[in-house]
Amino acid sequence: MKKISVSIQETSNPTIIKFEADQFLTQYESFEFNNIDDAKASPLAQQLFYLPFVKKIYISGNFVAIERYDIVAWSDVQEEVKLQIEAYLNSGELVVESSPERIKTPVTVYAESTPNPGVMKFVANKNLVPATFEYISIDETKSSPFAAKLFHFPFVKSVFIDKNYVSITKYDVAEWNDITMELREFIRGYIENGNPIVTADAPEVKANSESAKEENFEALDDISKEIVNILEEYIRPAVASDGGNIQFDSYDPETKKVKVILQGACSGCPSSTFTLKNGIENMLKEMLKDKVEIVEAING
């Protein structure tokens, strides 16, 4: 069995630290425990409450977040807590027990059009995944029973999943007016019944974990790091709101060419070339002056 590793992630609240695993700990369920009695459903949380500085524990997706009392600083204890959580997860013991009433909770899903006429975005009122997942065919869906089920609809061409939404690309044979309601109801029912979106050991979770991203980022040259920061801060949020994703691929200092990967609604979108040239390319040229000449897109 693959060893689970845990990384330490700071949050905007200095009293709360996230301990992020490279596997799912729960399937799109969130738990909050205020004391050891409250944590009867979670042996892990009960164990952590024996630490005198633990005030509150949150378990969701692929992380455990802990709020501390002021008697200690996180810098003094976070490594010890990380090792304790890591050891527990690798023991194979239960993390948290789901109760039937917790599993089936009301879910709403709404459909949202995207700039790509071949793609519809289906947005849920809860988080589905901690990383991005893209599937071009049913052969690629080993890590996602959810995507595999979607490919059983003959008009589904590709599936992109990120945070709380699913972007579906259709074949031209079908019109959105005829299939949107059917897809929306299937997605809502699937989530509401507590079915898994992706498997706990999906390789994408590890590849997209904060620790993996940090490691990849540190391996880049200085200009590539600047490009990644610009894409993350200025481009990615806008692209995500349209049901897509953009990832840095490479930078060539000789040709001053930047390659990016477009996923979801951005992949094959008729307006993506315009966005690429007049948006991303112009921004990088402006912000990095003579370091960038051209941006090329690779469809995910």
C-alpha cells in the first residue's frame, strides 16, 4: 500500500494550520469537532484532542485543519503534529465515520454556459475535489467512477472537474437544450447519494498537492517562476470562472516562447486564440517586458 505523506499549509488565520494529505480522507464531506466528546465519529480527531493546545478540528477532502489555543506557537509544534497525523493515516485506521444522514445531504447543481459553445459548466453547492481532473475518454477514468458514468452518455466527449464544478464537452450531435436537464439531474443525484467523485488514491491528488506544486515551482528558473505567479494571480481565476483551467508548461529563454496547457472549457474554445493573444500574451509582454515574445497553447 502506498505511503501517505502530509504537508503543512498555513492559512489566512494564524491560529489554524492545514495538514494536507496526498490522498482523500473523506469523500466531499466536511466535519467540525469542538471537543473530544464531539469527535466520537473520528478516532483521529479524538487522538489529536489529547494535545492540550488543540481547540478545534476540521476534516474535509484531503486535509485536517487544526485551530490552536494561544498557549503555543505553531512553529514549535506543527512538525510533531504532522508526523502524528501521518503515522495515523498510514496505520490504516478509520479517519472519520460517515453517518447515513450525513452522506445524503441536499445538493443543488446549476448549469452555466461558457464562452465555448461545446462546453457546459455544472456548479454544485459543495466542493467535489481538491485538485483538477481532466478525462478525454472513458479509458482514462480509472481514478474517477463519476467521470466513467458520465461517459455512458453517448453525447459526452470529455469531462473536466475542478473544486465545486464539472465542465462537460459534448459532441455536435446533441444540443444543450435537449441534454442539460438530464446531465444536471444525474450529477445532482450522484453527489447527493454519496458516490465517490474520484478514488482516494487518484494520482492527480498527489501531483496537484500543495507540496508537489511547491516542489515543481522551486525547480523552475526565475523567469518561469514570474510567469507562473502571473498566471495564478491574474489569469487562472478568470479562466476558472469560465469552466476551464490554464497551466504553465514551459518557457524557452532563446525564443522567448511560453507554452501553456488549456483544459476544460478553454480546450478547443473558438475564442481561446483571441484570449491567448490579446489577453495572456499581451499581459506577459507588458509585465515581463522583453522576456516574452509569444505564448503558445496546448490543448489538455
